[in-house]
Amino acid sequence: MGNQRQAAEVELAIMAGFFAGEGSVSLKKQYGGGRVKCPALYVSMGNTEKFWIESFQKQFGGSCYVEIPKNPKAKPVWRWRLHNAPARDFLIAIFPFLLGEKRQQAEIAIEFMKVKDARIANWKWHTPEQLTAMERFADQMAELRRAVAETKRAIVTPLRSDSPTLPAMAANS
């Protein structure tokens, strides 16, 4: 029994690592009738290897589709997507193995879903306070994405024409 549990944890760790590099977590504000409706949680991932996308769908459900590129020389991109409760369940499953930005995104998304799941008595509607809280989580997620993008831009050093790396790169291509 211990070996099966260990193998399952290794598989989740591998999937978490792959998702951390290739996947995305988003909270999207939905609009209808000129006003914000209940925001939704989405996790998605794209890859040119169908194997990975099918593995995630087999393990966690969701929808898969393929995008055929306009450039005939480019590979098709397979996409996988979950939203709301199944997305939360996926993030909870891989959470112990996430680090950095994706861990922070997962934390925000899980807290968002706690508010989203707490509907008022008639099960269909959220209070204005709950909608405001969910919008704050969506704004927090967007701010985290902006901050990470700025950090990544700041640490990338463009190659200069006098860089010793350029001739070596040209020789290897």
C-alpha cells in the first residue's frame, strides 16, 4: 500500500511541476447585462505533446481540444481546461508540490473558491459582499501576474551585438 501511495505522490509531483511550467491559473470576471456577474476560476494548459494533455484530463477531468496553427510548419497545440470546483480540486491535489508563483496563484484561487462556494440560502445567488470579495481575489491574481511579469522583464538581459555569446550561438545553429 505504501508503494502505491508513494507512486501516486510522485505522479502528482511530476504533474505539478509540469503544470507550473506550462499551465495557468486565472480568475476571470464575467459580465452580463452590463454588470459583473460571479467571477470564475479557470486552470488551463497547452502543449504540443498530446500525451501530457490526455494525462491531465484522465487524472482530473475537464475538456481538451486541439488548436491547428495557421503556419503549416508549426505543431498543433493541445489544450486542457477546468473551471470552478474541478479546478479547485486539481489545485488542492497538486498544492503540496507547488512553489513560487504557481503556489501563490493556487492559494488565491483556493481562497476565492471558499467564498464562491458560500452562497446564500437559495443556493443560486451570492451576496454583494461575496461578489466584491471574489472581485478582490480576481484583482489580487491580476496584480500577482503583473508583478511577476515585471520581475521577469527586469532580470532578463538582452544580448548585445558585442556579446561573446552571440558568435557561439550562431556557430551552434
